[in-house]
Amino acid sequence: MPVLLSTNPQTSFPVADHYPSDDVLMARVQANDLDQLAVLFDRYHRPIFNYLLRRTNNDRETAEDLTQTVFERLLKYRTSYQPSQQFRAWIYQLARNAHADHWQRQQQLRTTDVLDSEQRGQLGASAFAAQDAAEHSQHLYEALALLPDAQRDILVLNRIQGFSYEEIGEQLACSAGAARVKAHRALQALRAIFFAS
Amino acid sequence: MPDRPSPYDCFTVADLLVDYADQLLPPQQTERVAAHLAQCPACREEVVQLRAVAQRLEAVEPAAPAPELRTHFLQLLEQEKAALAATAAAPEARVRPMWPQAATRWALRIAAGVALLLTGIGLGQWNRSADSSAAATAPAAGPTRHALQLASSLSGEGAQRLSASDRIQLVSSAAAAVDTTKAADPVVQVLINTLNFDPNANVRLAAAGALYRLRADPRVGEAFTQSLSIQTDPNVQILLIELLVNMRERRATTQLEQLARKPDALPIVRQQAEYGLGTLL
Ligand SMILES: [Zn+2]
């Protein structure tokens, strides 16, 4: 398969055929051709930033910091990428982990150790919502902020970023059917909050 | 007259309502749900609400991250490359010139540009705009001296001693030091030269990012527009289009039209150019 950039104007292939795939680029990165990471950065930094922006209830600064962290880790841990994985699933997992680390740090700042982990999650969510409500008055974002984090994750992927249930299944290491059920529940939960009162 | 639906009827279609709202069900199931909805106001309401909330989510516009993200990452990348090269290179290999063949031509062009800038028009412009009593007689001071130093580091032999990573660092810190309240800081012109002529695409990207921070200076939009017609690296092309769109730089439409039709531009670049045109027009 030709991997270098074809510049022949006669060919009518879609972009994907002109440009090497993510996985090909990542294989080159692993072979220490680090410039290929700049291409991956261009492909992914916007979607990853937007994913993190919605996961953090539109906290721009945090989303930018976390995006930075994702690409730093991508560079640092490039050898841990398995070619059998989909690159996209992998980078979203890095983003999910960076967000989880951030979330954990927030929790440590906010809660005392008498609370069990379940209460902690709920308190965290409402604290986020309260903090967020002032800055972002839109009803939708308020409702999203009240969802459990895992449901917000799946709605951002499915409805805001347009991933299919198959693609979400790849990312979350579950079947497409399970991803569909989770995504439906999340949408139902959002509907209930959105139209409550 | 049909019976009122029982809670059990609702239960049997509950799992299908999201897919129904999304119009993803096969015909048979669609009919089944539709038949239930015809009798059940509660489920009808639910479908309306599901559609409303799904549409709101799908209407969330993507946000643009700060261009500094890219500069920072490219800097990190160059540092990592330098570290790799340092571990990989044998002592004698390190002596070999790390400079590509195009470098001489490039260095000459920057040097020429800088010389023109500092001895001629550029300096004159700056002096006119600076406090006239002091600037008329004093030797190169303040911003001008800084620009001179920067120019000698970023072009000619000075630059050949610096790694791409160092040049990226220099470009970023130079932009941070620019006094945006003064008109025509010569550093801006040095950065423009770097954007146009540095042999390393990542340095050119960093220069674009640095200039973007100085976009209040009218030379920046102009330079981005001009640069679009000479850059050949797709990453640089894509970034410039993005920045021009962010700046709502309508003077760029001619260049964008050319790029969108340019046969040897990558399809992804042509698409970005079309997107830019669509947004600017
Ligand atoms: Zn019903």
C-alpha cells in the first residue's frame, strides 16, 4: 500500500488513501520518526480538546491543559502503543485517563474521607454543576453536568462527537450492543433531567 | 375503540424508543412502536423529548483550542527529537553538519530580509513611531537591539548553531516580549521571515503560532496571507488557514481560492482552504 502523500491531481481517491492511516503513522513514530506525531497532533488535537471540554463541563483552561497532557503522554509512552489497537481508541483512552486523574485530584480537594465512593461521585457531580451553572447558563450543559461521569462520557462520544456504537464499543472495550444500551440509558437520563421540573 | 395501553405495553417498547427517535429501527419494529405511540401520549411525549435533547447535543458546535497548544507540543517534540539524536549519535557523527542543503539559500534570504529591515525601511519605520527625540540619534536600543539579536540567532550562521527546538523556544519567547502597544516592533518582521524561510516546518509552525499572538499588528494578517502562497508543507498550510479564519482575515480569500484549486496541494489542504473560504466569505 502506498503510504506517502500522493499529489497526483488525477486520482480520485478519498483523502484517507492519500494520507497514511493513524496506525501507519504511529508505527513510524514507534520507529522514532517523531515528526509523524505532528500529523497525528493535527488530526486529533481538536477532537480530543472538544471531548475534554465537554467532559469538564466546558472548562476551557482545564480542557487545554488536559489535551496537552494527552499528547505529552502520547510522546512519552509511545512504545506502549500496541499495533493491534486502533489508534483512535488508544488516544481517547489516554484522554479518558487524563480526565480521570484530573477528576480524582478534584475530589481529593473537595471531599473528606468519611464519604464512601458512591456519595463522593454524586457530590462531585453536583459540585461541578453548581460551579458550572454560573458560567454556563445553558440548560443543556447544566443537565449534562448533573449526569454521572460515565454517562456524560458516552453522550459526548455518541451525540456530540458522532461516534457509532461500534466505535464506542472499541473505546470502552465492550460490544456494540452494550455500548448502545449504555448510550440509550444516558440519553434517557439526560432527557429526564432536562425536562424535569 | 382501542384499549388504553397498559404499563406492560409501554415496557415492551421502552427499549426501542431511542432508536425510534433516531429513525434507526427496521420497518417492522418501527411499525410496532408507531402503533403503540398512536395510543400512548406518555410514550409520544418521551419520543419528542428524546429528539429534542438529542438535537441539542448534536447542535453543540466544536470549539477551537488555543493555537498555543500546537506551539507547545511542537516544542516538546523537538526536545524529544534532540534527546533521541543525542543518544543515537556517535561522537564523530555529531560533527557532521546537521544542516540541510537548502539551508544556505534560506539563511541568505533571512539575512537579506533582516539587513533590509534593520538598515532601511523597517528601522526607519520603527524610529518614526518611537519617541522621536531619543530615537533619532541613539544607537539601536530597546526593541531594535532585541530584534537584531533575535534576527542574528534565527538566521544565518547563528541559527545553524541552534537546534530546531531552540529556535522554537526563541520564537515563542520573542513573541512574548513584544511590546504590543508600540507600532511596528521589528521583532514581528523577524518572526515573519522565520515563518517564510526557516527550513524546519515545526519552527515555521511555531512562528505562525507566535505571530498569531501578535495578530493585533496589521502586518500579521498580511504576512499570513502572503505566506500561504509560498508554504508547501501541509501542516503549515493548514495552520495558516485556521489562523486566518480565526482572525477573519478576508484579504486571504484570493490565496484560499488559489489553494483550493491548486492541483499539487494535498486534498486535505484543499478541503481546509474550501472550509476557510466558506467561513470567510
Ligand atoms: Zn407507552
